[in-house]
Amino acid sequence: MPAAFVVVPEWQGSVSARAMSHADGAHAISGDLPSASTVLVDVPVEAGDSLGTGVHRYSALRRVGDRMRAAMQGLGRTPIAIGGDCGIALASVATAAAGDADSLAVLWLDAHPDLNSPDTSPSGAFNGMVLRAIAGDGAEGLALRDGERVAPSRLVLGGVRSLDEGEQAFIDEHGIAMVDVDRFREPAAIVEAILATGASRVYVHVDLDVLDPSAIAGLSYPLPFGADPDDLVALVRTVVADVPLAGASIAGFAPSSPEAALDDLPTILRLIGALASGAR
């Protein structure tokens, strides 16, 4: 299999009451991944400190990011990061972008745009800031540097249904492309939006809360009117078939119990399979 799975049971990027369940979700998914193609990143137990950055658990997030970068070097296959919370996408995008950031677009499939900064975030949770950090704006040591950061003009948002004021301002300022859930049945439109950025490669991030809560129970931030699993799987397969895949991540699985996780895993594994179909 040309994909390499990097499992990161990080929970420190979330401030949800179910934050620690994100680690359980990552472990639950890893049990169904091929062991020969899977790497487990050691996530510190401690919550970590903000260190005056405005980002909750900043110190732990820095450590996880450093460990992810090390784990993803030299894999020789397309890496797919498995979270954990959405913060895992930061180091994963940095790895995909390194050395050729100007050719990369990021397709962010999520109920939230995750475009807050430490100054605009109402919660201080990094999983609400990660895409802005990918664009190079955020706390020192988390915001990606030149050569890794992806310009806002090469971000494409899909399925967003909840925005904070600061996120909307950032989207308006930079003219970031957005695709509603009701257009997921038109995957060619999403491919067109990606190619319109001028990119020749794509990184695909899936936060499971892009799905409708009727389709998956293990969500820490469920929002109604989300995507249908069949539509989302077909969309991902079309995108990675038409645009070379540089990397991917899937995050946001927070099952209430091991038994409940079993009910959601078939849908999650279908999405992982769709992402892996684009691995080279």
C-alpha cells in the first residue's frame, strides 16, 4: 500500500468536554490500519501550558508537532495523519509543503474553518486556529514559516457551517474559496476550485464533524446539516484522482466509549480508504 498512516492520539488542541476522547478515537482507528504501514506518535500525557501565547496547552502542542515531523521524515510513501484533534494537520501540512509550498493547495473539509488567531479565538483552543497557523499566522512556533506555509489564496473550505467573527473577517480579507455541503454532490466543482488556486498538488484534511451527526455519533462538536457519508467519500475519491495528493489527515473522532466507536468505524475507514486511493 503506497500510503503511510501516522497515528497521533493528540487531544490537547481541543477544549471540548470530550477532548481526551480524541486520543481514544485515534487508537480505535489504528486498530483497523495495516500495522506494517502504520507509525504511532507518542503524545505526552500532560496537558501543557499556554506560556502566555493565548493558545491553551501550547507547550504540549509544540512537543507533539516536533515528534510528528520526525516521524514523517523519510517515510517514502504518501503520509496520512490520523488524529486526534485537528491540530495534527499542522505538522502534516508542513511536511507535505516543505520545499515546494507554492505548488500546494489545502482542501479543508470541516464544519468549522479553524481560522482564528490567538487574538480572535473565543476559546483559546488550537484546533480552532490550526488552518490560520498553516497560512503562517499564529503563535510563534506553531505558525508555519516561509517554505512551509500555504498562502490563504490556496485554501479551499468545504462544508463549513459555523464561523466566528474573526474567521469571517479573514475569509473576506483574503477571498478564500468556500464550497457548501449541498455542492458535495458536484465533486468537479471542488476540483475546479482547487485548480483555480494555481496549485498542482493538494493536501486534504477531513474533520469528521463535516458529516451530519445522524451519520456519526463520535463528534465533540456536532453540527446539523452536514455531509452525507456517500457524498463525502465520492468527493474525496474524485479530488485525489484528479489532483496529485501530497498528504492528508483525518481528525475529530471522539467516541463516548469503545463500544460506540465500533459503530462509527465503518464510515471512518471508508473515508480513509478514499484518501489512500490517491496515495502514490
